[in-house]
Amino acid sequence: MADQRAELTWTEDQIPVSDRFDDPYYSLQNGLEETRHVFLAGNDLPARFAPGFHIAELGFGTGLNLLTVWSAWEAAGQITPLRFTSFEAYPMAPDDMARALAAFPEVAPWAERFLNAWNGQKCVLDTLHFEVMVGDARETLPNWDDTADAWFLDGFSPAKNPELWGADLMQQVADHTAQDGTAATYTAAGFVRRGLSDAGFEVTRAPGFGRKRHMARAVKT
């Protein structure tokens, strides 16, 4: 898949919607609280934070997940860098990221620091080492030579972006997860849960955020 910028439409409430996938980048109700509920609590964070902790993510989007967990990392008193790697096929332009993140003043200090230091691929700061792997995750993840302690599975809806939720990719996620590592996602679609289970995760359904009844949590066994 060629490297292309995300093409967006903005709703009246200034929420970015992907033209390619016809799906909003975050919850229409409260994107920040959704991130905390699904990806932080879903991975037992910040309780598991430790020096060298590594988070990987399918779907970087606006960067809201990164900023939310980075702010929690610093709030927890961690002084070593949080390691964070995202896999993104259609990166958002920095100006669009800034516009989207302006809706979340609570993370504004982290957004400013990140956007000032990010060169489009990496962001290296005292408490954050971030890299985005641009391209189709089905191609980039198998060639990644690292593992994550926690995964944020945050592609667009499985019904609209099925290639980011397939069994082969879930196997790659498992293969790049540390023992006893975790994964969390807002979707509880049956084929996603089966793919994670077949890949070696113990998968459970948990209460979802807002109008979503369920989400999925997984632990590598």
C-alpha cells in the first residue's frame, strides 16, 4: 500500500472522519474518556507501567491514544522514556492532528510538546521514544524486530477496515507481544476475538465505552 496522507471530512462538532473508511477517528461522545476506558484500563494501565515499557498500536490516527498514555506515564512519576510504536498506513497531516487534538485541552501540553518534536516518523523526548511505521501493517509488522508489552488495536471499524483485523495480522500481533503481554480494542466482533484467541491470547469481553456494549481484552498465555 502506498504511503498516502489521510483524507478527512470534519463534522459540525469538529470531529475528523476518514473519507477512505467513512468512520470517525474517535468517539463522537468523548474520545479522551474512550481512550482511557478501552486502551489504558483495557491493558491494566497505569498499574503495569515500568521502566522500558513498550506499547504498540495498530492505527495512529490523531495521536490521541499516545498523548493520553504519555500523560498518564508522566503522572505516574515515570522518568525513563515510554516506548511507543504505531503502525499507520495513512498518516494524518500535522496541521490536521493539531486541529483534532485541540478538542482535548486536557492533553494540550503533551500535544504541543509532541508536535514540536515530531519529524513525521520519530519523536524522541526525555519521557517518550515514539516511532510510526508508515505503510500497510500486514507488510510492516512482520518485518518489525521488536515486541510490545501492550497493544492498542485501534483500526477503523472491522466492517469498514477488515484488513487491519484479519487472523494473519492478529497472529503477527501475538508474535510481537511479550509473554504475559496484553492487547485491548474497542471492538468485540466475533472474528476479531477468534483471531486473537487462535493466535495465543486469552480473550475476554468487557463492558464497552458509551453506546458500545462490549470491548475485548486479551492476555498472551
